[in-house]
Amino acid sequence: AIGRAAPYTGSIGAQVQELRSGYARVTLQDRPKVRNHLDCLHAIALANLAELTGNIAVAYSMPSDARFIVAGIQMNYIKKARGTITGECTSPVPESAARREYLVTVTMRDQDGDTVAEATMRTLIGPKTR
């Protein structure tokens, strides 16, 4: 469903494992389509996983009269990413659609539980316009 709404995001083939208010856990399978020339997951595939994970955590937690957009993202690549990578985000839960910026952090871990990357997104939430 996410791939239909956001085709580029859907291109990495990530799978939502858990989603609840203020929380998302998403996995990305290691396969040739998302690898780089160093035989590990591409940095942009990890950034895409981070954005997907953080965005669904935020979207699921917002009031129905709110909308959001990512205004910036900072990525820190800590270790080569190989194998299945799990993105996990505990996001803020906005109480209203009032215009405000939130920091949304996503941690990505490999199958051994080692952190391979971390992302912090500046996310703007505000009221829907008609």
C-alpha cells in the first residue's frame, strides 16, 4: 500500500512489522537491488528505510486534521549494513494540528542487534489546508 502511495519509497521493498501510536518497526531484506559496489546495503536505501519508518510512525500518530512533511534529514552511518536491517522509531505523538517542528529519530540495526545507521528527521506538522 505504501508503495502505491509513494512509489520511490516502495522501491526498496521494506516490510512493516509493527505499527502503533508513536512507534514503527520496519525491516529491509538485503538483496542485490539495494546493495552498493561494496557489497552492503546502499546508503540511500538506508535513508529511505529511515524516512519510511519515521514517517509511518508520525503519520499513524497524528490528529486527523494534521499533515506533515520532512524538512531535513541527518544520517549517521556507523557500520556496513548487511543482512536484514530493522528500522525502529519511537516518535512524538502530536496532541493537535498546530504548526510545530518535531525531531523524529530512527535507529537501524542488523540481525545481531548492532546499530548500522541512525537518522534524525526534522518533521513539520501543521493543519491540513483546504
